[in-house]
Amino acid sequence: MLKTLSSDNTRNPSHCIASFMTYLKRCRVRCSYTKAKYDRSDKMEMGLPDFPSGPLDIYRKKASFNWKEMVMFLEGEDMLAFKQHVFRMLENDPIFARQPGEDMSTERMREVTFRRCKQLFRYDFLTRDDIVANPWRTVVLNDCLGMYDWSLGAKYFLNKGMFGATVANSGSQRHSQFVQDTEDMMEFVIHSPDFEAAKFWVGNLGKTATHAVVFAQLYTPDGACHGLHSFIVQVRDPKTLLAMPGVIVGDMGKKLGQNGLDNGFAVFHNVRIPRENMLNKTGDVTPEGHYVTPFKDPNKRFGASLGALSGGRVSISRMAVVNLKLAMTVAIRFSATRHQFGPKDDQEIPVIEYQLQQWRLIPYLAAVYALDYFSKSIFGNFVEFQIGMMMKNNSDRQAELGREIHAISCSSKPLGSWTAQRGIQECREACGGHGYLAMNRLGSIRDDNDPNCTYEGDNNVLLQQTSNYLLSQLHAKQQDGVRIESPLESVNFLEDFDSILETRFTATSMEECMDSAVPLAAYKWLVCFLLRESERRVAKEKASGKADFEARNNSQVFYCRSLSIVYIEHTVVQRFHDQTHDEDTPAGLRPVLKQLCALYSLWTLSNHMATLYQGGYFSGWEPADWIQQAILTLCSQLKDEAIALVDAVAPPDFILNSPIGNADGELYKNLWSTVMQGNKVLERPSWWAEFTSDKPVVGSLRPKL
């Protein structure tokens, strides 16, 4: 994202930073939504055509809000226009056309993905000025490409974004040529070089990558280890795509999903690289072999490094939301048009009218809106951190910001990817047999989302990073009397740790629980309680004679892991709650957003009932009963809003690529049409003769030989 700033010698750095600061302010104020920027009555109609009339009309008319106003609030006029432009270009270009039921080999799939990726570079959707003016455009483009095909999006951005951004952010002017090469479709990846722990799963490395950013422990001639640093290493000859001397690089084979992307492995055998190939933003080695760094405190440098490495996890948090949007669009539209059973034998009703279907799906729709806003806001925080890196800000705040973003991203990726994983599977099952048809795409969405739970760190392992951060905050307060506060204020409430632990559930009715302030208060108590219990558990393990590593390892289940989860859930709920109560949020949208916030908060909180009772925050049967009834009531209320809510986040039908999820709601017409367009659907199998041969004739006897 920031690579153009390093490689463009003609651009004034102060102008670039000013542009980023302008973007950051917009991101803080409802993610680029401004009332004065457009006339809703004119421009919404001009940019957003009405959906075709059909079976979904009945629910669209029931919505209490204008779905077009919701789109403008979520996207902003400029980003909406950009998304529509990208979608139109893909739909109108034959190279992006897809055939119903097409079943390509892995080799063919990778070839098609590569050709499509080359076409994207020709389109040049993002100019350098575009990125500088608004970094969010890179995320929006990734959303668009991912909605079409994550293999394509990953291949494009691993080259243009991941490698280029890492080199630009962690390197200096001497690395500008490597950044420029990414503009010329010379592909790069990130990977691990160790032989005994050969790095697998590196995108683009299987067949096409020529260079890599290698993260390694830096040892200087004096034998000192200076920690994790990054280096540019050539892995293949760009003219022949053959491996460089000393490099073993190859493809790892077919995966469960995203097979258009060639994932690979690499091993190095004492490969020598120029000293200048070290990315030297946080540290460098002189020609004499001496290590130098602008950070006097190693902890500050480590914090800066952690923040710089958080970009992938921030992106994955967003990718998971995009997958959930796709699945929810299909399942909600299907549920509103699929009629089954009813109060009378001759009157079937849409399955969305059933409480069970509402309870299965609508909380995940609330999660879409909660996590969508969170992913935008954390991206803004990450941009702020990158600005500090550009300005060579070595302050305590910059280092602490890096640590906090690291802690948040290490838990937001698990939360987002697991929520999407469970939600997509629920959508698949909620669509019955039709959800199992490959043509309706829920299977591929599920498979494409699955690696989000693994790459950039296994979810369960990453959560330990978050709990370590929280325990260090409590330790600093208890041992050194340091005030608990952080740049993004995600832990500031822990300063009132003791008083929060004294609080108890005070709601007096189910209706009162439907205010998101109620579950928000419960979450603050949960974080404090699990932080205290986790700290006590670690201390108990140490007191029994165990070392720090073993003590923490034995304190994960029911303690530190749960602590990390409730911390990130609290962060998401707090930000969504603040958005729904912000005066800049349009009055016409506030009621439904508050309902979504309350539902998401209560639904996630309900997973922690045992802990709430165990710690004494809940007592008696009323709290659990009220929360359960509030969840069901909110699901019922949001049922009539559901179609308009997915309309506001859904891509065009060509991008969605699911006949049962089309915007016209013509479920069976679209399904039948797609089935009949399939390859050889009416033909007998090629092995029909085998089927008919050597069969006994009924009613007759074979002669004996």
C-alpha cells in the first residue's frame, strides 16, 4: 500500500503524509461518510439502480430504512463508484466469464488465474495518486476481487501489495527498484527459509515467484543476535523461471480451495545476497559489520516490527467479513423465497418466517455489520501506524501503538475467520440440498475461507499473543504502578479493574437487555474477571515449580484463550456501540443499526454464560432467560429488515455467481436455467456401454458352457 511513497521520487513526502492524515480523519469519522458530500435524493438514485421486481419485493417493502442510504453510509460515494467500476470491468471482459458447472484441472485453473491477473495489471485500477489520496481503495479493490475469486485476489495482491508494501515499509530508497518491478508484473512472495522448517503455503511461490521477502534472525560477525529482520532474496531466474543456485523451490499440490493460486515451498542452502538487500527501516548493518538502529530501546524496535507484521492479519480479518457477506446474501435471499410447510396444508410460507431459521442466520447477519465496521476502523489504526513509520517516529506511543495493533490483530483474525467459518457452514445447511450444489457457490466460499483460520498464524496460537499483551498490562500496573492506557484505548477500562470486578448484572427486564450498553458492561466485567483468573492461574503454575513457558502453556484452556476472545469481542462491540450512538450516523439508519449491535452483542455474550455465573456477575435464572428471549425477539424484529440489509452489502449477480442468491429472487427459474446450461447434462455417460454390458436377462436362464 505504501510502496509508491518510497518509489516515487517526484512526490513530496510531506504531501503524501498530509494525504494520509486526511484519510485517517475520514476513517475516524464514520469511514468516509459525510452528509454534505452528496445529495441523497439525486446521487443515490443515479448510482444505485433499483432491484428487479420479483418474489423479494414483499420483504424489501417491509424494511424500515432506505437500503440505498445504507449503501452510501457503508461505502461513501467515491468508494461506491470505484466498486461499481471494477465490477463492470470484470463483467464486461470475456476473460472473466465463467461457465456454469465448469470443472477445470488445477493446471488449467492456475493458467486462467494468471491470465486474469495479468489483465488486472493492464487495467491498473489503482494509480499511485489514488492510493495516496485514500489507502482504503486498496482494501475495496481486494474486496471486489475476493468476491469474484479469492485465488485471483490473492495472486494479484501478494505481488502488488504484500511484497511491495513490505519492501517499501521496511526498506529505504535503495530498495525502490524492487518495488518498481512489482508494477511490471514480476511476482514476489513472503516465505520462511529454514530447511528443517521449510516454509509451505507461500502464495505465488509454487510456480511463478522470482523474489521473496525472507524473515530471519539477524546475526552480525560478533555473534550477536539482533532479532527478526527481513531480506530480499531471488528464488528464480525471471527469464526461465528456473530455481536459482542454492534454492529448492516447488509447488505443494492441490488444496481444498483457492487452487487458482500456486502455493509452494522453499529451502535455502547458504544463499548469499548483497548487504543492501536487507530491509533497513528498523535496523541496518554497516559495511564494517556493525548493527545500527534508530531505536535505542530494543522493545521499541520490537514493537515497531510487530506493528509492521500486523498488516496480513488486519487484511484477513477483512477477508473473512467479505466471505460472510457472500454467504449471507445467498442464504437470506434463498430463505425469503423458499416456501415450505405452513399453518395450513394449502399455504406454505417462506422459511425465513420460522424462528429456527431466523435464529440460525440473522445473528450472523448482525456479525457482518459489526465486523464490517470493525475491519474498517482497525485498518484506519494500521494506516496511522504506517504513517508513523514513514515519518520515522521512534516515540513511546509509536512503539506502544505497534504492540496494541499486534494484540488486536492476533485476536481479530481468529474472531473474524471463525465467525465466517461457522456462519458459512450454517448458511450452507440452511439452504438445504441446494446449498450443497457447487453452482450455488457456498461450498467454494467455505473452502476459500478456511485457510483464513490458518495462514498468518494458527488462530489458537495467535490468541496467546493477545493474552500475553493483556497480562503484561496488568503486571505493569500491579508491580510498577503504571497506569493502564493505550493509544487506541482498547485496554483503558482496565485501569478500573478492581471496581469493575465489583459490579453485577443490573438489568431488570428482557427489554432492557436489548440496549447494547447492557452486554457491553458485561463484557468489561468478563475481560477483567478472566484477566484476573488467568494471572492467578499462571502464578499458581509458577508456584508449583514450572518455568514461565510451561506455566503459560498450562494456562491457555479456559483461561488465557478465553481472555483473548472476550477482549476482542469487547473491542468489536465497543466500536459498533459507539458508531450506532454517534450523531454522524444517519438518523434513518440508527434504529436498525442499534438492533444489529444489540443482537451481535447478546449473541456473542451468550457463549460465556457459564463464566458469567461462575464469577458471580449473573445470579438466578432471569439474566440467562432475558438474554435468550432478547436474542429471539431481535431476530424476529430483524427478519423483515434482512433482505434490505443483505442488499446493502451484496455484489452484483455476476460477481455473486449463485443462482439461488440472485437479486431478482426467482429461485427456481434461475436454478433451472443454470442446471440446463451445464456441460452434457442431458447426455448419457461416456461409459454407458459398460453399464449395459454383462447384465443378466430377467426371466431367462443363461446356457451352461
